[in-house]
Amino acid sequence: MELAYYSDYAVRLVNSEDPARGKDTLTSVEAVRDLFGGNGTGARRATDADVTRFRSVRARLRSVFEAADHGDETLAVDLLNSLLLEFPVSPQISGHDFRDDDGRPLWHMHLADHPSNATAGYAAIAAMGLAFHLTEYGVDRLGLCEAAPCRNAYLDTSTNRSRRYCSDRCATRANVAAYRARKRLEADRSGKTGRTADSAQRTAASGER
């Protein structure tokens, strides 16, 4: 399993809350377990106490994305480093589940966590994955959706660093809103131009009399 995969843990946790709409799906131990995806071992550790702990880690991870979104590179790194210190992992070489044509293991880096609870395990993996993404691709690759009121986190993996939205749905919504705004502006300008022309014609007619 590549380290880049683990950065999705951070995105999933941050996006379990929609602050602008007052929505929060992280309300039960089942919701905590769902965040682990295919990591059944981590999910089985979860208890009701992890709900509150997960929310605390979520707020800290969102702060990393917010700092990156504001262009504060140093703050984003400092916030992420504090998580890495609090929730350490042990990188290990692994070859399970992946074999080449000759049946030999395809060796890859794996993050082995040794947590006291489900939150510690998840936070360790999420922080390390996000740190890998940041150092490999740059802090500007961590973003928050620009389609108001959505502020979901995303990881920009585009070739030209052009991503601005968390999903195709938000991109479409933002483009439609921008198109309508342009049309309203054009209509307003057209109306003003028409009124100016009418006024000029009335002034000219008055002068001729």
C-alpha cells in the first residue's frame, strides 16, 4: 500500500463535517468505523469514546487545510508536525496481497500503527499520509472547495495545479453560478446603455426645439 493512499484518511475525516451548513455525520461509533474503509482491524477498535476524540482530530486536520488554503505554508507544516509528534507510526516494508507474475511479493511501504485506541491509530495514518502528500507535491496541493458554501477538503493531483473544487458536482454548480452572474451583469450593462441612449436622444430633441 503506497503512502499516498493514506492521505485520503485525512480528507475523509475532515469532510465528515460541513460547517457552513451545520451538518455533521460523525455522530456515532458506526460513523467512526465507516471512516476506516477497508481497514477492518482499525474499525474494530472503535468505541463510543472515539466519537469525541475523532472530532478533536478532525478540527486539527481542518486547520491544516485552512492554513494551506490561506497560503500560510509554515503554519500548515507546524500544525501537521504537532499531529505527527502526538500520533507516531512505524513505517514498515510490506508485501502482503501484492504479487508479480512470478509470485514474488511486490514490496511497498506500509504504515504500522500501535495505537492505544481507534482515534490514535486513525490520526497517525491520516497525519502521515497528509505529510507525505505535502512534502511530495507541495502545500498548495491541499485545498478547500471554492464552491460556496461548500468548504470540503481535497487533495489536488492535477498536472497543472488547477483544481479548485472538491467534486465535479461543485465545479458544475460554481460554473453555472458564474455564468448566471455574467449574464446578469451583461443585462445590467445593456439596460444602462439603453437608458443612456434614450436620455441622449431626449436631450438632442430638446435642443432642436
